[in-house]
Amino acid sequence: MIPTWAQLTYLVCAVAFILALKGLSGPRTARAGNLIGAAAAVVACALPFFYLEQMDNVPLILAAIAVGTVGGVYGARRVQMTQMPQMVALFNGVGGGAAALVALLELEVVVAEGAAADVGWFVLVATAFTVAVGSVSFAGSVVTFAKLQELMTSRPVVFPGLPVAFGALLLAAVGLSAYLVVEPAMWAGILLGLVGLGFGLLLVLPVGGADVPIVISLLNAFTGLTVAAGGYVLSNTLLLVAGTLVGAAGTFLTLLMARAMGRSVANILFGALKGGSTLGGGEASDRPVRSAGPEDAAIMLGYADRVIIVPGYGLAVAQAQHSLRELVDVLGERDVQVDYAIHPVAGRMPGHMNVLLAEAQVPYEQLREMDDINADFKDADVVLVVGANDVVNPAAKTTPGAPIYGMPILNADQAKQIVFMKRSMRPGFAGIENELLFDEKTTLLFGDAKETMGKLLSAVKTL
């Protein structure tokens, strides 16, 4: 029996998780929200040591906490901004895998004590759900990590018979779950976990390129739901609340991102089976384009009245955000109005560009979302595209059958002039040419974004 004071502390932690999620909804309060959530998690983990009269395997528990703490701190401090999505995917997968293992341990206790009748059928349903979905989340997150880290191809991986294998594993998971509820057995739980791992692999392998961030969000929702179900299995209300929050937030985020791409979640997950997924890869175009040096681009920017900047993943790869912010400051001193146009799926995870630019101390009021700024592009003298591609590709509006067709994009093509910073003519993750590169209003500025941005900044200062 949990004492009253401990239950009240758990309640305070649950409220803190809700406040943390609210804080994470805005850039100004995100840091405070993150700290509140982390503090509540630490208190919740430490609390059982103070109210439980007897705990088994305490040295093992403390060792695991120490290893996890050291690994988490080291990884979070060493990871580059471009690798943040990979870290999120990996940490999310660990959460789902941990929930599945805890459920298996609880199942072992139930089987060993022959207490299936005492725990009730609903607890067994929650146990089966946690094992299955937690395994799916773990395996799927490992694949997304490998794709983003370029340990494997970012293109969809499909093979003959994939739909059949996928359906067979789904039926096996349902059948084993039903058996586990009717006749609890450890072998069934382990086999269910293995089936979940296979299902997770087949779920994510066909997903390619720019669709991976949405899958990360979906798997995050899966992990939240497994934690919630695990909380029911363990009779832990705090886990139930925290998991429900994560599951609900991940679900809404997945739906919002899919809407931002103009596609359904089903199409994102299974589009490759009929050739409709965002493919990735692609060869560099040899079509002629108009290019210029930093000095020419500096004149365009320095004598403009209104400039809109479109950041993308290339900005994060080059770590050019600080030089970009300094460029904007210099333009501001010349009375040039500058805003950043943020596409919902720019980068490799939700909010990637917001975090990147916040790291460079970019004022929050300069960051404007797609729906808010799209009508302003027609009034912009110059649009500076830095490392973005698919989010400004007119094919999303003009080319039926294109992988990104139907995806809302930033209306960069409506500006009077476009300066496009690119390392090469290779396409973005969608694997198709960007017709904006060949527009008569577009000037390409080739080179590494950080180096080129430095030259552009120096040229603007000399105007």
C-alpha cells in the first residue's frame, strides 16, 4: 500500500508533467518546461526508495540508474544539432523496449505464482499490449536511427512478399496476445515480443527520406501508450498519466505533420508498396542554372527592403546558424526587414529549425510559421533559401504523381528574387528536381553553407 504522502507526491509529479508539456508548446517556455519535466521524473524515480519497506536487487537498480544517467548525459552533451533526431529516435526506442521488458517480468511473476485469475483479464490485455507495441516501437526506432545516421539507405526497403509477411506478423501478434490473455505463458510473451520486433522492422523499412520524422513521432506515440499500459500493469498512476500525455501528444503531432505534408499517415507508412512514398536519393541535375558569387548576392540582400529566409537541414549540417543570425543583424542595421519562414517538416524532426535558430539566439518574433508568412512572400524583395529544398519545391503544387505532390510548401517562388544556397545540384530527400532552381528569378550560391555564409556576411558588411 502506497502511503498517502507518496501518493500526493506522485500527484504533484503528474501535474508537473502536464505543466512541462504545456511549457514545451512554445519556444519562450520550452526550456523551463523541460526542466520541470526532468525534475518531476527524478523525484518519481527516487520516491520508491523512501516509502517501500523492502526492495530487491537494490545494487542492480542503482547500477542501472548510474549507467543510464552517465550514458544519457554524455550522449546529450556530445550529440550535434544535426544528430538530434537520431538521439530522439534512439531514446524513444529504449523507452518502448524498457516497457516491453518490464511487462515480461510482470508476466513471469504472474505465471510463476499462478495468479492469472487474481490479476484479471484486463491486466493481461495491458501486458500483451505493452509487450507487442513496446517491441514494435523499439525495433522501428532502431531502423529510423539507422536511416538518419546513414548506417543504411534512406530509400524505402521493399521486397516481394512484404505485404504478406507484414499481414502474417500482424495476425501472429493478435493471436499470441489473445492466447496470452486466455492462457498466460512465458513462452507466448517472449514469442510475442519477437513478433513485435519483426513487425516494427517491416513497418519502418518501407518508409523513406523525408517521411522518417513523421514515423519518429508515431513511434513516440506508441512508446507513450506502452508506458501508459505498463502503468496499469504495475498499478502506477504516474506512469499511466505520463504515458497518456506522451501518447496523446505524439498522436496529435503525427497527424499535424502528416497534414503539413498533405498526406495521410497510412500513405506515409505504406505508400512505398505502391510507389507513393517519399523516396530519397536521386542524381544531381546537369540542367543549366544561373549562379553567382557572394558579392552579387550581398548586393541583392543589402539593398532590399524585405527579406525572408527559409532554413533547412543543410543549415544544420553546416552549423551555419550563428553566421546566419549575424547576417540578419547586419541587414537589420541597414533597415532591412527580415523574417525566418519555418516549414512544419523542415529538418529531420518537428521543431528542428526552431531549436537550431534558438541556439543561435535568434529572436522568437522573427520565427514565423508557414501559415502565418506564406501570404508575405509576394511582397518580399529577396528570399534566401539556406539548405532547404523540398519545402519550397513547386512540384508539390504542379506535378501530380510527384512524391511530395499535395504537400503545402512555402511560397518562395512568389518572391521577386530568390537566392538559393546549395552544396550541389543533388535533389532533396524527395529525390526529384526542384524547378525553383531553374526559375529565371533564382540565383544559386554554391558551396558549404557555413563557409559561403561567412563570405556573404563579409560582402554585406562592405556595402
